[in-house]
Amino acid sequence: MTTHRFPPSFLWGAATSAYQIEGATQEDGRGASIWDDFCQLKGVIRDGSDGSAACDHYHRYAEDIALMRAIGLKAYRFSVAWPRVMPQGRGAINRKGLDFYNRLVDGLLEAGIRPFVTLYHWDLPSTLNAQGGWTNRDSAGWFADYATVVVRALGDRVKDWITLNEPWCSAYLGYEAGMHAPGYRDRTLAARAAHHLLLAHGTAVQAIRAAGDAQTRVGITLNFTPNLPASESEADRRAAAEAPDWFYEPFAEPILTGAYNARVLERLDGAVEIRPGDLAIIATRNDFLGVNYYSATLISAERGEVHDDNPEYTLMGWPVRPQGLYAVLMRLHHATRGQLPLYVTENGASFKDEVVNGRVHDEQRIAYLRAHIASMHRAIQDGADVRGYFVWSLLDNFEWSLGYQQFFGIVHVNYTTQARIIKDSGYFYRDVIANNGLA
Ligand code: IFM
């Protein structure tokens, strides 16, 4: 019996990104990206690995589409590698790079799977980084030009475009925490990158609309880690509502309202020039908003950030808090007065898996997905306009500075043989899709 039924047109999908799965980083004219460079630095990737082979998806995409079909995916979110399409970041276009995405899109459409294309999932061409990367205001124009090239090439078949994936990570993990490429530790650079990423997003939305057609839809994907009250008490509720939200305020707020709040302005002040008209560009209308959700923070009025009495953690060390997905979706629903369709563009969990007789019995991942899908269902019942859900991830893959030691896939990948096995969570998800809900 289906207990949580979703709207008939609900789009069930899975997501990946180029550097995390493609491999073939030196093939067919692809240029270098900041992640190729970063991985070569000593000690920055936990297992000393890189994305040069990854899941070899560049060669195995047809097999991967067959897996998507076996699971019954209705949509697939992948990213285009900017340096594959424009090896120098600007100017010359690499036909062979575009051809790969042409083949991928054609294969998806033949399989009846709707492509959602992210234009930037962190692999900035190295040549652009040499010119300042996102700290250079010109990056907005570079990105819009690249977006135009891709939309002109694929836009006859791809209608759903995501400009940036998680600009919070690009700016703060990349330029302030030094954990991600390009690996800088400088608050000023991070603030500058954050503003320019937003500018790049708004500029690209306009460019994508100009290059696309009447069916073109464009949005951005942001990551949220909301503050939740540690208890139902009035004091905790107020504390959670009033606590700074460093995930929401610097990106979602200016995109949705056309203004930075005072806390964000304080951080940007002196680091970056905000020119008249910038915020209008940043707030260019989106057709949808992509929501990435993994975990939440608990806030108590007396003790600040706290932990649950009996927390369950994923292998990433992230507490499992499905109620946070409901909270984020409802907050966005209210902030946009229900006027902006939402997609959960990433949600999933890393747990250590074991292959036993050719099967992976990943009960914890199934429980995580079930609880989050139920939480999203509650938000839809309460009015949130959520149009789709993408599991992170289709495949186990390269988890950035944690290398190949995290396992988010609903499909297991053996990195020696490149053999794939659909995990039990993949079969669970197949049933969710087939029933359009939870059983
Ligand atoms: O693997 C990443 C992805 O690239 C962006 N969002 C979070 C995922 C898990 O850390």
C-alpha cells in the first residue's frame, strides 16, 4: 500500500557531477581545472586520489544510462565540465567535449529520462583561476559566455538548466577554508568570490534565456543546513529563528530579495565592490530553485548549538535530521510566497557498504532516504510547491577532499574493475518511483 503519494507529475531523479564521475580528464582536448591542480598538492585529498579515472563515466555513460533505466529514473541531473567544452575557459570551443554531452543527452532522451544540466559544479578552468578565478569580476561574463555556448549546443533538447551548484562551497570552502579548490585561506578573497558567483549566476540566467527557447527553464542550486529549535519550547524556537544562518543569508536571500542583509554586508564590506545594479542582476527571476539538503543544526536558547540525545550520524559525520528538509522547504515556500517551484536537487547519505554475494544491503541508506522523502511529502501536503527530488548520488564517486572513502551512491562502484552493482537502496528507490510514493 502506498502511504505517501506524490503529485502525478512529480519528477524522481538522481544527481552526479562531472569531476566526481567522468574521469578521462586528459582526453579529447579537455583542459585542466582547479580540481586537477588541487589534487596534485600534497596532503589535501585524504586518500591521495584524484578524479582522473573516477567512475570512468566518460566511457561508460551508456551503461550508466541503462542503470538509470533499470531504476526507473524520470530525470538525471549531471554537470558539464567547463574545461571540456572550453579548455582555456574562454574563446576556443572543443567540439569533442561538446560531443560527449550530445551523446549523453541523446542517450538519456532515448531512455525517456529528462536531463537537468548544471553548468558549474566546481571545476573552473585553470587558466581562469590564473586570472583570479571567481575573485575577478570578469568571471561573471566568462561564465555567461560559456553558458551561452552550452545552451546553444544542447538547448534544443535540454530545457532545465542550473547555473551553479552550491556557490557557498565554491566561495567559502574554496577561498576561505582551503578545503576545496583552489585551496585559499583568505576571508577577503572568499567574500569577493561570493559576490562574483552571485553576479555570474544572474548574468548567466539572462544569457541562458537569450540563447534558449520558450521552454527553457533556469535556476540555481543552493545548499542549506537550517537551524532547528532543540525543543518545542518558545525560547528555543525563538533562538533558532534568530540565529544567523550562514547558508541562507549570503546566497538565497539576495537572490530572492535583491538585497544583502546587514550581517552579510558587514562581511563583504571592504572586500568587494558592489556596483549599482549588481543586486538587480543577482535577483534576476529564476524559474525554480534547487535545494540541496543533508543535515541541520540544533539550537537551544540556553546552550547555543547542541546535539540530540541519541544522534545518528552518516559516514560524513553529519547528524541525520530529516525534519530539516521540511523546515527548509517550508521556509523557502513562505519566502517566495509559493511563487517559485522547488526541486530537491540533492539529498542522500554516505554509509560504509559491503558487497555480499553480489548484493549491497544498505539498510541505513534506505532508512535515510525513506525518512527524507516522508519529510518532503509533509512539506508538499503543507503547500510547498516541490516538483522533484534527486538522490545524491546515482553512483559512488570521488567525494572531493575525502577522495573515494565516502559512498553516497545508490549504485556501488568497484574502482578496480569499474563494475557497478545496484544497491538495495537503488531497488528501494525503484519501488518509490514505480509507486510514486512510499509503501
Ligand atoms: O558530493 C557532494 C556534491 O558534489 C555537492 N553536494 C554535497 C555532496 C556530498 O558532500
